[in-house]
Amino acid sequence: MAYNFLDPKVGVLQGPTESGTVKLHPLGMQAAAYDSALGYARFVYVCGSNVSTAGALACYPGFTAKAMSAGLSASRLPLGVAGAVLSATSHYGWVQIDGKATNCFGTNNNHAAGAVLYVNATAGQIATSTSLGNHIVGMYQYVSAASVKIVGSSLSVQMHNPHILGLVASI
């Protein structure tokens, strides 16, 4: 991901794939970004919790990023893709909530373009199986990926304010 922020309103913004131990922006601040290959995107500034990998599916209640897991997927939480490791409350960084993300983590199976995506049992991962976690609304895979590796994967998704309805996966 090579997004660059547009028109910063509060000085120079920390990059979308950077994290730090000093809070540089107000929590919840949103910023627009652009990449010549990927187009426009939007990010929200958060503090960390347990997001151990850049590209992880994260929820951010109260602007605290948490690795999304099947255990949390019954809640109606906003989702996004972590731009960097946000593994402790002393880490600050960005979660992408709109646009194309090319660094998402998925399960070790085939993902067809346009497949419905679900929260995986392993925190931070996206799945295509209803048996694992709830349906992610506002996010879809725009290219096929065969045998995506759990570690080091690069699942490509398009999203617009992804979230979960708070229903069981089978509905």
C-alpha cells in the first residue's frame, strides 16, 4: 500500500502504514488518501490494543484498535484494515475504512473475486466460510486469490465503512 494523505488539516500526518508510541493526532480523526494505482481511501486514527500484524482485520470501538475475531463478531462494531502493528495501548496509528486494501490476511483456502467475506476464528483474519464468524458488510474481495497463506498473505479487498450486523453467521 502506497497511499499518501491529502490536504492535512493538522500539520503533517503520520503515514498510513506507520505507528508510533506518541499520540500525534486526535483519536477518531479521519483522513483521505490517494494512490495512483489504488485510487482514493479513508483512514481513522486510533490507539492500539492487540493488533499484532499490519493488514489485520480490526475493529475500533472507542477508537481503540482490536484484532477482530469470531468471539467479537456478534457485536455491531466498525471494522477496517490495520495499516501497521498496533499491539499495545501505547501504540498509535491508522485503520483503513474505505477504498482498496491490498495487504489483508485471509485463511489458507481459495478466495474467489466477489466472495462474501466473514470474520475468521483466528483474530485479524478474513474467511469465506460461514462456519467461522459473522458476515462482513461493506467489504468484498475484488480479485481472486488461490491458497492465500495465513502469514504473509496479500488479500485484496474493496471496502466502504465495513461493519458487522451483530447476527449469527448462519442468518
